Amino acid sequence: MGLAMSKIKSPTLDLFIYNYSGIPESAQKKYDKYWDDLDEKLKFAEIKSKKSSSNYKIYYQPLDNDKQIDISYVRKSIQDTYLLNYTSSQDKAIEFSEITNLLNKLKDLAVLPQIEQLNPGRFSQNGYLGKTWMISTWMDNHNEFTQDIADNIYSQLIQDKYQHQKFGQFLDAKVWEMWREDTKLGGIEKDSHLMVIVYPDEVKFAQAAKFYYQYWHELLLYRHKIIWAYQNGRQLKPQLSKQYDESLTNSTTLFSKDLDELKNDLQQNTNALTAYVRNLNLLETQQHTIEVNLRNYEKICAYKFQNVHFLENFSQIVKQKYQIQLEKDYHGLNPGLAILENLTSTIRGMVEIEQAKKDRNLSNTVAILGVGLATSQLASAVILAQHPPEKDIHFYNTTAFKTSFFAGITASIFLWAVIRLIRLLQRKK
């Protein structure tokens, strides 16, 4: 007896891919075209259509000995997200030694949308949430399905070795859940998630079918949204720190700058402050996204996955790491907002003062010149009335011109002296 006599039955491979629905119109058209072209693409692979609908397509590939591989594609919108669920299965019993070849065959049959230069399954650069692989099967004695077999499946589907694993039960099935850490962004690497589910009999295997087309869809959606929001939040921290450092102006040099330099500093700090506020609000939005989706995740766990403890473990990761980390980031960066606001207000105030000085000096200059000109004109008019100039003398040699010119200058100097004296008296007060 033992492993040599054991077989796994009806092995089924599922791939769940999630993208935000707010994608560019060009990407939307390419995704729709991908769906429309599925029949032709699968026909080329010698897979014949069995049934099609607007959002659900079923195919099969005939094999030897009257066997076949069943393939289905489901696309649907869940809230603000697109789900693409690829499924392939073979209704037969296979030896453990055949798992590797079968998985490679089922995986290679997947035809995924290619949008621009992105990896297959990604609809946009920033709106890709992640994917989950799931293997489902049943055995007469499912205890013979060991950890080593689950490890081998992970290496076949995702290649790199996993770093984290949870083991549990679901509908009396044995479940292995495995994933890796994202070394750059922190948290779970969103393309590394695998679940292996081995049911004890065909009845449980059939009973679990309804979970795949509804409950797993939603549960995995909330999971990937949480991971996506956490990684976005972690990306914002270095951006905010950089914006803060680059926007700070040395306050000790402000008083030595002229008006144009102060205006340039004000523009730079205003732009930096706007960007800082925007990114700080985005960080708060990611916190809110995690909170909402964690609540939905826990709600569906309580509703349809009661006492499935390995799923509850993800909630603990979110509460003990994701939420705490983003909260620390927010509280650590929020004081920078007040500093930037105060600095910007200081520079704005200095610009207003310098501009007021400049405007006042201009007004005084205009007033002085006006008084001088008026005085000059008045003196000239009086002299011309009393002593008209001879016709053969140039105007600049006339007594009227010389007298009015010096009268205007004298009046301007007198007014300038009065304004200067008033300013000195005001400063002494």
C-alpha cells in the first residue's frame, strides 16, 4: 500500500487575476478584443469551443483514451474591479508522479490578455491588484498528500521558493497556503500566492464548487486590495520624505534675498506643499482602503468560511503589521505638513512686505516727480506771463526754463526730505 497506490482525482487549476476597472479606454478596448478573440486563439491551439456567453466561455481539448481537459474563462466586475478567472481540469485519476507534467499542461493552456508592454493579465501599470493560483483535487485518503507534494506544486507554478506557509482545513479538506514577501515594497508579493486544497472525497469536492464562482472570488478580491493598498502606502513614504527635504529653504538666508529670489522660493514651496498635501491624503486613503476591505474580508469569513483559521491569520497580519505600519508612517510625516505650511506662510509674508516697500517707493517717486513737475510748470507759467522771451533765443537759454527747472528740482528734493524725515520719526516710535 502507500503512495505508489495513491492517486489524485479531478485535478483542477484555477487562476484568479484582479485589476481595477478604471483603466484607460485604449486598454479597455484591448481587453474586450482579447475576450472576443478567445475562440480564434484557442482554435489555433486545437481547443474547440463548447459553450460561450458574454462573460463566460467553456472549452475542451480532446485527449487520447476518450479523455479531455475542460477549460473555462469567467470575467466579471466586482465593485470597482475586473476579475478574470481561468480554470482548467482533467476528469481522471493520476499518480503523484504525473502532477508536474499535468500542471505544466494546464498552465500552458492559459491564454491571458496582453495589454501594451505589461505582463500578461495586467491591464494597467498601477491598477493591477494581483493574482492567486489555486489547485483543487480529491483523494480517497487525502492524508497521503504531503507537504513535499505541495512544495513541488509551488515550484512548478510560481518557481521561486515560498517564504511563508499556513496549513489548515476547509470542508474537511487539507489546505496549504503559501506566499513570498515583497522585498522592495514590503508585505506579500502579489503574484506569489498559491492555495492547494485536497478534499477527502468526491462529495466534498462537489460541495465546494459553489465557493469558487462567488465566495473565493470576493474573498481573494479583498485580500489583494489590502495588499495593493499597503504597498501603495509604503511607496508614498519615501516620496513624501523626498518632497519635504527638497522643499525646505534655509530660513537664515531668507532676509538676504531680494524680491525676485523670494518669489521664486515662494513658488517652489507652494508647489511642494501642494504635492505634500496630495500624497499625505493619498496615504490616508490607503489606510481607509485597508480598513474597509479588511472589514469585508472578515465579514465573508464569518459568513461562509467559519472556523477556517488559516484565512483568519491574514486578518492578523493586516492588523498587526499593515495598519500599524501605515499609521506610523502617517503620524511620522504629518508634522512635516505644519512645517511646510509655516515656512510657506513666512516666505509669502516677506514677499508681501518687500512688494509693499517696492510699491511704496514707486508711489513716493511718482509723487516727488509730480510735485517737481507741477512746481516747474507753475514757475514757468508765472515767469512767462511777466517776462515773455525774445523770439531768437532758444528755449533752454530762457530765464523761464532755467528758473522753472531749478524750482522743480528744489521742490522734489524738499518733498523727498520731508518723506525721509517722516519715515525716521515713525521708526523711532
